Amino acid sequence: MTGPLIERLGHPSGTRAIIINADDFGMCHAANTAIAELLPAGRIDSTTVMVPCAWSPEALAFAASRTDLDVGVHLVLTSEWSRYRWRPLTGTATTLLDADGFFPHDVATVESTADAGDVAAELAAQLQAALDAGVDVTHLDNHMGSVYGLFTGRDFLEPVFALAAAHGLPFRLPRSMDGTGDDAAMQHKLDAAAAAADALGIEIIDRLWTHPFELAGEGTDDEETYEQVRDGFIALLRAVPAGVTELYLHPMVDDDELRAAVDYSAAKRGYERRMLADPLVHAAIADEGLVRIGWRALRDLQRGSIR
């Protein structure tokens, strides 16, 4: 593949394109409710399903009924909350379990203890379950960055790339960490990973940004307000450079179910749901001339539908 992604997608050089993706579809009913509102309304461009989670059947059924929408698979190797957990699809005879029989809470444990063959089998099972449910899977990404080697340097990109190449799916891997404050060593690792993806014909994005996961000052007198969250996201939108940038968020309904499931950031997830429907956010997108695209365009490019 040659030339900038934005040009190969048919847009002029210098176009500032964004993909607004909602992670964690299927994690809980609160996530499903919010995403099923936002995606058909065009408030977000795509979402990705956490197939091992208890509420994934609802999310998969929705996706199978709306194959016109961009729905990918959020590949899972971790289970981060203390009260609500999920397990591998590949059973108990695997290195992907913690002492309690669930995926580990943290990425470092996965990187240190998971067998690469077990990872490959589990990720393939998650994608196959979505396909078997009738989902027209548009792309792959990864929950908590557990395949990138962010903590110990041991990554699982090889099985992810094999899966993406075999199924003709793009993968959430940024070419650049610009704007994120990460160091040169991480950029060097990204360069090598991008070269491997390119060699297999896998389409990847130029950069990957998000709004802070946690609500600043949560539980204190200085807790961030909705307006501050919204204005911070608008500032992020105004800073988007040329190329293709994914902005991933976690919109959910802030209700009793969500607060029982997560240890923190329920309010932040509720704010993101509200923010993504806020006219001021969409006015900023229009004012900045940002072009909204979806992962299906990258999949079509990868599969040769765009010349």
C-alpha cells in the first residue's frame, strides 16, 4: 500500500477525518442502551462488541439486525472491575485465567503469563462468535490495549494481524503517538508494528486519541462537571490534524446497573453519552470541517473495493 490513508480513501490531501468509536458494546445493558441510541442516530460512527461479556448477546443481536452500521469486535483479554467479571470463551484449560477463574484485572499480568497460542485461540473464538451471530464485522480493536505490549514489551500483535489479514479486517493500530505525550521508544515500537501490518495489507489509522477515561476529581469538591468534560472534548476535536484519527469513548447510561458493575467513572460514561448528542459538539465538528468516516471504508479499501 502506498500513499497516505486519507488519499487512498478518496479524500483530498490535508483532509481532517475522524472516526468516533464507542468501545465496550455488550459490556452491560447500560452500554447497549446508549450505543443503540447513538449509532443509528449518527452521533457516533462505529462501535465494538466485547463478546465474552454477559450482555453481548443483546449487542450482537442488535448488530446482526443493523448490518448497515459499523460494528467491530473489541478483542478482550482482561476483566478490570472488582464486582463484575467475564471469562474466556475457550474454557478453563488456558493461561488466560487469574486465580478466580476470570480474565486478569490488568494488562501487565496478561503480558507476563498468557501463552501466545492461547491468545490466538481466544481472539479467533471471539471474532467467530460475532460472525456466527450474523454480525457484518467491520474491524477489530482491543480492550485496554492488552495486545500492544505496553507494560512489559511483550505483545500479541502477531495473532491479531493473522486474524485481521485472514478475515480482511482493519485493526486499531495508530501509526503515530503524536499528541499523546508518549516517548520515542513507543513510537519505535509502533513503527515496527505498522510495518508488519502494512506487509500483510492490514489497514491501520494515523492516530488514536481519547478523552480521559476517568472523571477528574471524582468524589471531591473539585469533581469535573459535564460542561468541563464537553468542552475538553471540543478542544480535542479542534486539535485533530490532517489524516485519519479515531476518537474512542465509552458512552453508557449512568444508572444503578452501571454503578453496580464499575468501580469508578460511571458519571463520566453518562457524560459521554450526553456529550455525543450535544449540539455544541456537532457544531464544533462542522465548524472545524472535520470529515466523519467509518471503519467500513477502511475495510472496503483493504478488501479492494476502493481503487
